[in-house]
Amino acid sequence: MLAIGLAMLLTAAHVIIPGTISIAHYLRIPAHVVAVLLIAAGTSAPELVVAVQAGLNGTPEIVWGNIIGSNITNILVVLSITGLLFTINTNDLAIKRDMLLLIAITALICLPAYYFYSLPLFVGFLLVIILASYTFFLVKQKPSEKETEKNLTEKLSFQRTLIYCFFGITGLILGADTMIKGAVELANNLSISKTVIGLTIIAFGTSLPEIAAAVASLFHRRFDMALGSIIGSNIFNIVAGLGITRFVSELQISKDMLSMGMPTMIFATFTLAIFILTQRPIGKIVSCYFLTIYFIFLWLNLVISG
């Protein structure tokens, strides 16, 4: 299962970026916009499904843990792995715009969470409105002449473009799911505790699609798409995962999440914002720093749960 999942993941990552760039050419919108709409939204779909199911089952702690854990992993792990392989430039104006939106919606959920110990319904409405507005805004974007020429170099036939996009997203999600199941089965056979499995294999495994897509973007020298899909994934996790789920469930938040998970997400988000807003590149040193923070976060969770 591990081998099959890895093969699916690598194959999907290989085709999703050319498909994304090509569809950007046909739709006449920037490639990083398609990366956010297609890759970020597509790879955030599992988190949305898990959140809604957990909400319907009356387990809000899973909803919060799923969204917050995914956002932490995207920044501290996905971004770090890509940053270890390639230096990521942060001087794109669209990236700065999306980062400001991520800061705003992070504050929008954190302030009421600490004040009400839950997510009020009116905040859920606001998140869904932001989701619709953000999507509409992205679709209306137009590429520059320079980017149009760049997209043209990887143009595929329209039929192949659709196939690449469909099987790319499907392969990323199914490949990661297969790898997670194989890893969990292996860990169980080795008598590794469920707590450790949850904090390591599952937490890391749910971010495998984002890792594969980001690394593939960098191999195609599309740094805007790599960083854009990571930030976009965090945006969609919040506005779709929490916004939509709030309509089907009360979302109380535990004190453990307020004392450990949410502060880590806030710290990771605002630290990334500093680098983007000051246009500082993200390379090996920054990536090692982010990974160190992530391993400290895991260790503290293991200590508390143990």
C-alpha cells in the first residue's frame, strides 16, 4: 500500500502542474490563480469532508483539530520541505494579497474562539461570504503578457488538460489516502501507539498532496504556484472547512486546543507573514527553523497526551 500510494502520488504530481498551467492558458487567468482554485481547493477537499462529517457526528474537537492541524502542517512542514529543495521567492504581489487575507480570517476565527469558546454562527456566515467573494475575485483575474507567454510554453490539448487536472487531483488525494492506510497498518504491526500515529503519520499524511504539488511546482520553476497553493489551501481550510461546517454543527473549542493548537497556528501564520510582507526568501535556514518548531509542537503534544 505504501508503494502503490507513493507511485500514485508521484504520478499525480507529475501531471497536475502541466495541466494547471495549460488550463490557465485556456481560461486566460493567471496560473497561480488556477493553482489556488484547483490544487489548493482540491487538496483541501478531504479536510472539508472530514470537518463536515465530524460536525454531523457531534465531535467539534475533530473539526478544530483537523483544520488547525492541517494549517500548521502546511506552513511548518509542506513549506519547509519545499524550501529545503529550492529557495522560495516571496516578492509576488498576489502572494502578499493572499497572505493578508489569511491573516484576516485567522484573526476572525481566533478572537471569537478565545472569547466565546466556540465559533458563532455569524462568523460562519462571514466565512462563507468570504469564500464566495474570494473565489469570484480570483476567477476575474487576468494574466500579464509575460505570464501568458510562459503559460503557452506548457500548453496541452484541451482534452489532455482536463485529463491531467482530473487525474492529478484524484491521484494526489487517493495516493495520500493509500499511503496513510499502509503506514497506519505498518505502525499497528510494530505496536506504535495510536497517539503517535495520529500526531505523525496521519498529520503528515494529510499534507502529502500539498507537498507533492508544491515540490512539482518548484521543479517547473513556478514559485508563485508553489507558495500560492500552500497559502490558498490554508485559506480554503478555514473559510470552507469551518464556515460550511458551522451551518451543520455547533463548534465549541476545547481548552487544550486554545492552549496548544491555536497558538501554534497563529505563530506559524504570522511568522510566514513577516517573511512574505518583507519579501524575504524562504530557504534552508528558515525551513529548518520551521521544522524545528513543528517537532517541538509534536513533542509537547506527545508529552501532554502521554
